[in-house]
Amino acid sequence: MLDFKSIEALLQEVLYAHKLMMSHYKTPELDIQVKADDTPVTAADIVVHDYLTASLTKLTPGVRVVSEEDAPDPSEVKGDHWLVDPLDGTKGFIEGTGQFTINLALMHAGKPVFGLISHPVTGEIYLTAKGGAYCVKQDGSWQQLGEVSYNGPLRVVMGPTRKNDSDMILHQELGLLAAS
């Protein structure tokens, strides 16, 4: 679904999203709001959400973008789509711990076919594509981490701060939890 040229273009967009996010990191005015699910959202969440939504729409026309910041009911999401968490670890971002990432998944026929987790603090990007797992280093070099051939059930490990409604929506979408 994504060729190497498209992945390279996506990486450039994610690197720019790093810059946008880091321009808000450890600043005195984070503009923290509270969402309906009682979780924090910052200006960085919104800026990166807006940027990635526009970028993904341009890179993959006709593929819907579903972001944590505008998460619809999972039953309303049909067909190919991106799942985006523009700032996973907002609490870590607010506290200045460095424990936050940008997460993307491309879904096809209800299954993830591409995944990306980027760490703006280190500039590293981890992705799965073409049957392999890779780390793209800050200097642009690629390191293959392994081959992806696992066909068993997916398992998800969440930290203690990762138990809210948006996580449940994502896990339902990926088929990791039954809808309640």
C-alpha cells in the first residue's frame, strides 16, 4: 500500500512534526486544556494533529485520517484509514519527562499494514514495513531490527497512565479488545 518513496516522504513529514512538537516542549505556556474524557490536551497535540492530518491526506488521497484528537465512534470508521495519535504521552510531555511519541498506523481491511512510532526527543523513528521492523536514526540511516512474520494474536502493553477511553477506542479498532 505504501511504496518506499511514499514512506520516505512520510518520514520527512514526521520529522517536521517533531520540530512542531518540540517548539512547544518545556515552554512556560503549554496551553493545557482538559478533554471530555478528562485527559489533558496541549497546543502541541492540536498543532501536530492538524499538520499530520493535512500531510497524510496529501500523501494518501482518499484514505481517511482518524486521530485521537477527533476520534469518531470506531463503528463509524470503514475502509482504509490512518490511525493517528499525534502526541502519545501528553502527561509526559507536560511533565517534561521525554516520554512521549507520535504514533501512526495504516489500516487496510481492518488490519494494520504499516506502523510508525517516532520519538521527537531523540529524533528516532521506528516502523514496520515490507515485512520488516526498522529504526530510522536521526542521521537518516536505517537499521533493520528484524523481520515481521508473526501471525499470532497481537498483544498490547500499556503503562499505568495509558488506561483511558481513547486507548480503548484504538484497541477496539485493532481488534485487541472486545467492544463493550
